[in-house]
Amino acid sequence: MEELDTDTVHAAAKGEQKAFRQFYDHYAPFVWRVVYRAADGDRDCAAQVTQDVFVRAHRALAKFDSRYTVSTWLYRIAYNCAMTTVGRQRERWKRETAEAGEAADPVSTAGQAEARDMVRRILAGLTPDERFLLTAREVDGMSYEELEAVTGVSSGALRTRLSRIKESIREGGGHADQ
């Protein structure tokens, strides 16, 4: 992801509203994608989590550690917010995902619908943390080092965990931790 210029980030950290608006406009689509996937497609939940992320970012921006990129820092905030919210709503999402899987999409072809349904079933079978890690690595293309910064878990442990998640998916099983 292309980072926002440092002058705007510093101005936003100093409380300049126009700069924070630019900060928000630049990073909101990125944060939305992250939390939307973690929320398993629940738009209301994703909107609430996205709002929470930027409230927390606004409060903590002055303490931003410039050793990291802003996107990695925001990803960590999004990760923490999403895991808190998703953890509370996991059962509701599983129910809604099952219901959404039953609804027909007349626009899509049978193959596309089948592929979407398969991905939905796979992701629904993962814990929120597993789903988040898998999409961060495989969809968003985050490096293991970036994931380490986001999760606080060593890159070696993340490699092992993601390997187990993928193996569990290949075997058609449930959670990799089981």
C-alpha cells in the first residue's frame, strides 16, 4: 500500500483536522477491507470496527512509532479492534453466513457461485484470528515481519500457524488449533 506523506501524518498527529481528514480518506479503504474480511462480510460490523479503528488511531497518532509504516500500525489497530468485536459476534456471523449461502445470486454463474460458497464455508470454519491471519497474508500480501508487528507473535510461529491453517483447509477440517 502506498503510504501517506509524512508531513500530513505529522500534521494529523498534531491535531490538525484537515490533515486527519486526509489521513482518514487515504487509509479508510485499506482499513475497511481488513475489517470487512475479519467481520466475514458483515457491513454493519465492519463499519463500526472501522470507526473504532480511526477513533483509536486519532487518540494514538501522536505516539506513532515511525519504525513501522502507518499501514502496518493501522493494521495492528484494525486487528485488535476486529478480534475484540468478532470474538463477541462469531456465532451470529456463522448463522448469517449459513443463511447467505442459501440465498441464490441470479447474476453469477454456477461456477462463480460455487467458488464463492466454498470460500465462504472455508472462512466460516476458521476462528476470527485464523481468518484474519490467512487473509492478511494471502489476500493482503503482508510479510511475516509485518504480521509479527501486527500480532506480536514471532514470524516463525506465524509461519507454523498459517501452515497448520492451510493444512486444515486442505484436509477439509475445522480449526488448525484442534
